[in-house]
Amino acid sequence: MLHLANICLFSLLLVNLLGLTLATGLWLRQAWLALAAGPWLFCTAGFFVESFHGLGALAWTWPLLTVVSLVLLLEVTGKTTLLRPLDQHLELADWKANLSPLLVPLPYAVFAGLFFYTMLWRYTFPDLDGSSEKLPDLSYICSYFPGGTIPVRDVWLHPFLSTHYYSFQYYAAALLGRILGTGPGTAYNVAFCTLISLAGTAGIGAVCLATGKAWIRALVSVAWIVGGSGVTLIIHFLTSNCGIWETIRFIGCDNLDKAPVGTFLADYTRFYTPQGLPAPMDLPGEPLSYSIYLGDYHPPLSGFYLLALGLLALNIWTRSASGRSLAVVGATLPWCLTADSWNVPLEALGLTAWMIYNRAALYNTGAWRWLLAGALGGTLAIYPYFKYFGVAATDYPTVIRLVPWRSHTPPLLWLLFLLPTVGLAVSALFSRNHSVIALGRLWLFFLFFSEFFYVNDIYSGEFLRFNTTLKWWPWIAAGTLLTLGPRLLELDPGRWIRGVALVLVAYPLFYIGDLGNNWLTNTHKENAGRLDGAAYLAIDHDHLLLDYLQAIRPGVVVEHPELDFTNTSAMTLLSGQRAYLGWMGHEQLWRGYQPEIQYRYDRLQQFYKGDMSDAGTWMTAQGINYILWFKQLDLDPLWEKVDSTLHPEYTWHELYNDRGHRVGLWERNQGGPAP
């Protein structure tokens, strides 16, 4: 029954996405672009509206939206003629020719294939735990899930507002779940697959428009989805502990122990380690393939999507001079501000370079008006974001600075890690094609920019550039592959450049072996299909507490706090409750290290040690509804001491007690849920 229910959910989602594509296609008139841009435009409209008035629960809308989607599908395939009275205004013949899945099947087939490939990972490993950034990502989604007016309450730090600066994709995931009637955990996993599929479809669409040769389309597309870094293959000759992670975290890897090359690179790395630092510079880069494996619903996914969407729209304009596609290009920059602000400098520089290169065509045809209209429209649509989120972002100030000399990447490691990207960009300079040469110069400029500039955040020492390379290098590599890959492979077969490009595009595909080996050998598949992400909590006695929390009224919950990257707050979030305190380090980072957060952590530690004599009074004053006792940290000898501090304000509800391990919660007396 579990798998059948999931099939029904996927079918419902895909039908509605198809309907959204067809509706968007009435304006954009291009299947690739309508499919890639439609959901994002829909979510933009929702975000704008709910910034003035939250729409609450939306599960009642999916039957209506499904009916509309089916009507549009029947209409575009010629099965019905309900829209014929509007033919004069909608130009239905052109719409059908450009959007019908029967006439233009490739975009829809690509999206479906990407969705089910990505879902293979999330379906097999659906847990939303503290091993990476899944719980912070989930907390954002949970904050938007009730459908309140934006900015909404932060479920990780009740009752403060959630006004962090890269939040749009979390709103989109919550909107998806609210419409389909799922819980936040399921919305996380399904939205993850949807966003990956949209990004992949946009990128593959750009490739398909750049070349008509099937083998080039296939090769570059597969490299975009599952390709690794420049050390994908050679990493196996460098370290005895080789896995997916080592390929991505090569620069800064501390276990290059295989002689002779691995030990040589280890010595080389130590030579370049800045004096005074305990370790070499840690400079990662997570390509799309690794993001799919990892499963974090993190802002770089939006960065990949907006990059691919912009390239797709530009290719359409180049082929057809469609002003509407340029409007989409113009909107990508303000969208980037809301979803992946780290990559705004790259988006802005890339768009500026393109406009300069195409200035004559833009001016002579008046196409610049469409570009400007898209930028202004996108900015207007996210005005509420600037009003609330832009101000709050000052708590986490960032500025672009020059990289200190001692923090540069060791040259040999830089070349090895970015070899496909560097190779394609340099090869383009010898192509004898003006536009290809210009692209090569552009991507080399971006590589230079990422090496000599960085976004200064809270990190320092060996982690000074960590966040910058983590986000910038994969973005640059993806853009280089999607733009130069198909163009270099289309050169005269006699040209040496084509052979070099073939090797550079195909080489990262060895990463498929690492991905496949990980999927096959990973034995933690016991929760497959449990897309709510909570199955790992529902073991032994803990499932009683999870079920109980899901059944009672929503409120503010306290549990024994732990450090970041643990499962603390998972029980609260996955049961649909609100946390008094989530991961302290993350909330401090987001909120400029306000003392209130440390105060909460210290007081809760004091409480769970039994050292807070006035716990009942204090918890009531803080608006706490439920106090959990279920962790291994919650020692039974302390229970009576803690319990005595909570009377008469709270009553104990015991769910399990065996061999000194007690599971239950205290519930506030004569108090409803927190506001």
C-alpha cells in the first residue's frame, strides 16, 4: 500500500506539472521553456500574494487544479475542443504544435526521466536526519507550511520571524506540499526531485537547442546530471579511503596516502599549507551529481536551476528572437536574490557580459525592452522579499573581497580538480569561432574571478573560501559544460579540439561508477519509500512519541538540546510541532549571534540537568506547550528531580518505561497552543 500511495502521489504531481506547463505555454509558446519556467513562475505569484495575506491550507485546490490540467491535456492533444471559442485570442493551433506531448515529446520525457532518477535516490534513502543540512532545510519548509502571511514564524526559534535571505525554494516546497496535501517531510523529498528535474530539464533543453546531433545531446546531458570533478577517476590512485565524498573534497583531503602520486600530492599540499593554519585550505565543489546523491534541499540547487533556465532562454532568443524568453532571462537575476544570493555576483557578471556582446542586436531589434521588463517584473514580484528579508540579511553581513595570497588554491590541485572546466575553456580559444572564443574567455574570466575574489562570511583560516568555492566552482563548471560542450563537439571531426573536448566531457562520467557502487553497497535501505523522512525515528519506543506528537494540537516543544549536525529537533519538526530552539549554531549564524539564542541553549541545558528550580514558571513564561523526555541523554535518575520542578504548571504523560529508560512528555496545564 505504501508504494501504491506513492505512485498515486507522483501521478498527481506530474499531471499538475504538465497542466502548469501547458498553461504557461499559452504565453511562452516553447515546450522546454514552459516546462522549466512554469512552476517557478507559479511559485513567484504565490510568494507575492502570500506576502500580503497567507492562504492557509490549500489541499482543497488539488482536485480543481487536476481537472484543469486534464482539460488542458485533452485540449492540446486534440481530444476536446472546449477552448475553441478562445482560438482567436490564444492561437491554439500554434500552441498545440509547440506544446503537445504527442508532437513534442522530448522535454516531457526528459523531465520524467530526471524525476524518477532523482527519486530513486530519495525513495531509497528518504531519511531527513542531522547528518548534513537536511534538518535546517526542513525547518524552513516547516515554517512556511501553515500558510501564514510572509514573513512567517520560524519553527526553529519560536516565536521569531523567519526572514533569512535565501528562502524562496523552501517556500516553493511548502507550497507544493500544501497543494498536494502531504506533510512537510514528504514535501521536502518530492520538491527536491522536482527542483532537480527542472534544473536538469532546462540544462538539457539548452543543449538540445545548441546541437541537433543525438550523440552530443546525450553525452553532454548525461555529463551534466551524473558527471564528477576533475579527479573523478584519479582519486582511486591517490587514497585508500576513496568514496563519493573524497572526489568532491579533494582540495583539503587529509588522507592522500597511496604512493607514489597520492603521497606526492600530500607533500605538495603540506608545502602549500599557509603558515599558522592547522590544516590545508578546504576548498570543495559540489556538482549536481553529488547534490542528487546527498539529498540536501539547499540553495545551490536553485543556482543550478537559474543558470540552466537563463541559458535555455538565451538559446531560444538566439534561434527565434522571442522577446518573451528574454523576459525570463531578465527575471533570473532578482530570482537569484531570493533563492541563491551567493551566486548573484556570477549571475550579474554573466548577464552583463552577454548584453555587451549582443548589444547591437538588443538595441536594433528593441529586444532590450523585454529584458528590462523581465528584470523589473521579477523585482516587483519579490518586492516584499526586499522589504523584510533584505533588511534581516544585515544580521549576516557578507562582502566580496580579494583572496589573501596565502589562501589561494595550490596550482596543481586547482588544475586537477577543475581540469574539464579549464580544458574546455582553453580549447574554445582555438576554435576559430568568434562566439565560442567569447564563451571560452568568459568562463576563464569566471575561473580567474573565483580564484582572486571570495565572499567574506564568518569562516576563517582554512575555511576562509569554503562557502565560496562550494557554490561558485560547480556553477562555473556547469555553465562551461552546457555552453561549450555541445559547441566544441560540433566542430569539424578533423579538428583536434573536438577530440580534446570529447575526452573532457566524457572523462567525468567515471563518477557513475562511484555513484552506482554507493547505491548498491549502502545497506541502509530499510526505510525505502517512507517519504515523510521520519522512519528512522519510528523505531522501538520512539515511534510512540512521534505518533503522539503528530496527533495532539500543534504547539511549542522543548527537547534536550544538542550541538549542530545531530538529530536534535528532528522529532519536533517531523511531527509537525514548533521548536523553542533548533540547532543553536545555525540560528546564531542566521541572526548575527544574538545573545537570546545562547541564553535559550544554556537554560535548557540547566533544566535537563535538574538545576532549574523554577522550571514550571519559566517554561510557562516562555510559551512552552510540550517538554519531551526521550533521548539517551535524558537519564532516568534525573527524571524525578526534573518532574518536581514542573508542578503544578505541567503534567507528565508517560508513553514507555522499561529498564530505566523513560519516554514521554510534560504538557502544559490550562494552556492552548502558543500563538
